[in-house]
Amino acid sequence: MGGPPPAGTDQIEKVFSSVVSVMVGLGFIALLVVLLVAGFRYLMSGGEPKAIQQAHQTAMWAILGLVFMALAWLVLQMIKVFTGIDVTVFSVRI
């Protein structure tokens, strides 16, 4: 009948920040994998123009993904500077 108490706001904050941290880490791992695939495609292209173009496009999309992640972080930092609210920290206040 006892059992553990229900989750409070502290646990929800911890879970949310853990999920966000894992997602950011997975994003960077995916970026690394895609860049490695692009490099492998360059190496294996054998001078074939179509294969080189595909490798170039793969690398370009990976770099664009990195740029978008950096821009998202910069936007969050700008919100913090202009409003004084740190939107990178999840906090539930009741």
C-alpha cells in the first residue's frame, strides 16, 4: 500500500534536462557519422563525378545541420541576453 511517492517537479526537471542532453549528444553523434560517410564516399568515388557530387551533398547537409544546431543555441543565448530569462535551463515553479 505504501509505495514510492509521486514524481514532483524536481524529478520532472531532471528527466527533461536528461532527455535534452541525450538528444543534443545524439545529434552530434549523427553529425559525426554523416561526415564520416561523406568522407568515405569521397574516398570510394574513384573520380566518378556523380559519386563525388553525392559525397559533396552529404557533407554539405551535415555541415548545414551543424550550422542549424549552432544557430539554435545562439538564438537561445540571445533570448537570455535580451530578456534575462535563461531558457536553456528547464525549471518548473508552482
